[in-house]
Amino acid sequence: ALLQMVTTNGQALLGDFWPVVWNLAKIVGIVAPLMLCVAYLTLWERKFIGWMQVRKGPNRVGFGWLQPIADGLKLMLKEIIMPAQASKGLYLLGPIMTIMPALAAWAVIPFGPEVALSNINAGLLYLMAITSLEVYGVILAGWASNSKYAFLGAMRASAQMVSYELA
């Protein structure tokens, strides 16, 4: 009933743009909690490691529950260091090609009966195919840096990813 009301009002308000807006809202509804979970699990891990090593870490210093937000803000405001000989476009595309398949894989994960972003028949095949694409982002990032050592590290990392991946 509520979903039907939202759809009817959305179509009346936005017309042909409603499916795009509705799909973007569903994507944000999946990605935002996912990123919050990653941020706060990272905080928990850093606190636990600081406690185990008996050193000052986020368990004794920092902003408490605001620490992941401060870390994210710091990451967004940091200068991007680009190697002088790097292929700039490909160098920036590498990390995007690594994270996007991981986020796109959540499109077929069901969150309840008939509740998924995309309800396709070959969901498991899609999941296996999309997760196997992450290897190319790692290889591209190493190759685009135009450094032998970075490329060797990328090849080693991609070999480990291929040997341990399910797809």
C-alpha cells in the first residue's frame, strides 16, 4: 500500500524521470548502510588492535563515534599523488574499476522475499561474473603507474585474487 502510494505520487510529480529517481533511491538505500558498516567495523578493528598492542589508537585518542566521519573527510580532502610517468586517466580509472563491481554485486542480493534491487533469473551467474571483474582494476592500476615494481605488485595481487576467488 505504501509502496503503491510512493510510486503513484512519484510518477505524478516526476513523470518519465520517476524510474531513474526511484532506482537511484534504492541504490543509495543499499550503499549508504553498507559504507556505514564498513566505516564502523574499521573503527572497531582499529580500537581492538590498539588495545591488543597496548598503544594509543582510536581506543584512547580521537573523536569517538565521529572518528570514521573524520577519516572519510580526511580521505576526500587529501591530495591525489600521481606518479610523473603515469597514464593519468587509466591511473584514476583503476580504483574505480576495483570498487564498482563490488558495489554492483549487491544489486542481486535479496533482502527479503521479492525484495532486491534487480530481480533477474541468472542472479548467481551475474554475481560470479561481476565479482571476477575486480581483478582488471588491480592490473590496470599497476600498469597505468608506468612502474615495473607497481606492475609486479599488481600482477602478484591479481594472481592471488584469481587463485582464491570463487568465480
